[in-house]
Amino acid sequence: MTELHLWLRHETRVTERRTPVVPDDARRLVEAGVELTVEDSPQRVFATREYESAGARTVPAGSWISAPPEAVVLGLKELPDEPARLRHRHIFFGHAYKQQPGAVDLLRRFAAGGGALLDLEYLVDDDGRRLAAFGFWAGYLGAALAVLQHRGQLTAPLRPTDKAELDETLRPAPGDEEFTALVVGALGRSGRGARAAFTTARTEPTAWDLAETADLDRPALLAHDVLVNCVLATTPVPPFVREEDLDDPARRLRTLSDVTCDVGSPLNVLPVYDRTTEWTDPVRRLRKEPPLDLIAIDNLPSLLPRESSADFSADLTPRLLDFGDSGAWGRCLDRFRRASRELGLTEEEAGRG
């Protein structure tokens, strides 16, 4: 393993409770010779003292800005707007390669500072399979919230919980009406999670994947009560639900849960909304009559922060122990450089970090 100074940053989003490395895996990193610095974070589901006990050095939140230049900054969600120049290598979900809003500005910040984005979404093996992902829990929660909303049982604001408590609310009670559900992208991580949540809710969903969406049966899609989208498109495809579908008098669909949340991207397969929903207001009504409710929360796994963090950390830690400029991490860097070239940034600008 290349000598590594890893800097685990605090997440600025107030609803982000997860961490990419849990304390038990922090101990593994330290024992393997990784220099680990952990920012204090009162909202992180694991206490800072647990990282201290694992052998990490702890520092105030937000101090990654002044971290040594060789430090690799690790996080999950978006960076704060400052500094304007990013000089470190950053590992996180950048959402910068599919023309999402703000993507160009983020890549230009890296170019200005000479740093580099190692996007966790593109940490893949030789066959292009993701090596660390929150997908199962994103799908599980996307379906769980859809079930509760469809039953009229979802309350706001949402709050973090654990799987045992969530499952107790999902199990049907006497008097709960049966409903039909469709999971699109059913064979992937998120799709498997969504199907598992429906199983807990005692509902057997229709499962569609590539074969079923290649020639989409739109009337059949709209004939379900609940739709959970778990498709992560990498090339443009015809949208699954269009504006005109919302006004189709034959539409039975009442609850739409978009796990993928590609809003603003030309690859969005559900271009019927223009902004995500939040923990404080998790549901948006797209149509009044007949009603159609949207759930589109882009950090769903943070609602089960311990379970989702533990699973993700178990997948990511072996990759961190093998950190370097080749293999999976090399592919991350190549993807960043390619995106930067597409913006007209120079090789020197796009990856001096």
C-alpha cells in the first residue's frame, strides 16, 4: 500500500449522519499504517471518541482546508462552496460527470487548485462493477417511504432510525389496503433493497430490469399504485414517466419514489420534477386529481445511518488499504481527467493532485 494520510471530513449537510469509515474499520486502517485524521462531527452517527479509541487523530470540523497537501480528504456528500480552489485529492460522491447542476463549477474548483476528484460512484472493478455503494439501503428506504406514504402513515420531518424499528412500521396492520408496486431496475443493488422492503411490507412487487424497459409498456407501468425507480442510467434512454403521463386519465399510479435522483441531468428517466425533496418535507404532490405524490431524497441511507455506514465501510476499507494511482483508484483519476478535458481544462489543471 502506498503511504496514505487519510483525512475523514465532517459532512456539512445537516441531515447527513453517515460515514464512509466506521470506528472498527478505522482501527484496521491505523493498524495497517494509515495516518488517519478524523474531524469532529456532532451529527455523525459514531462519536468522535470512538475514532480516538481506534487510534485516529481528531481535529475540528472543517479543518481539511488547511490539511497537508498530501492528505487525501474522504467524505460522502457535497463540499462547501469555499474554498474556491481545491488542492487536495478528494474522495466522495461528486455527481459531476452527467451534467448535473453545479458539476462544471465543482470541476473548475479542482482545476483551479490542482486537486483531483476520486468519485466513489466510479470506484469500479475491471468489469465496471461498483466496489462500494449504499445502493441496497437507498432502495430499501425508497420503497419503505413509498409504502408508508401510500398507506397515509409517513410523517415529517423524517428522522434517523434503525432497521428493526423501520420494519415494525412496514409490516401491515389489520385494515391496511393491499396495493400493487413496481420496481424498475430490480436486479441492481438498489432494486434488491427495494424488493426486500416490499417483502417486509408483505407486498410482492413487479420487477422490471433491462429486458422489460428496452420496450417499455407504459400503460402497464402506470397501472401500478406505487413505482420505485432504481435505474442509474449511463446513456440517454426514453423517459419512463413523462409530463403527459401525469395527466393520463387511466393512470393508477399514486406514489412515485425516485431512488436515483438524477434531477437536472439529461440522463434522468423521470423528468417530471425539478428539485429533490427533503427530510423536513419528504413528499411533493405532482398532481392533485388523481393524486400523484413524489419522494425524491438524495441521501436516503442516512435514515439508517449505522447499518448503511457499516456495510459501506466494510466494502471501502479494503480499497483504502490498496490506495494508489493504479487499479480502481487509477480508473477514478482517469475518469476525472477525462471529464476535465471535456470541459477544456488542461492536463496540468486536471489532476496535479
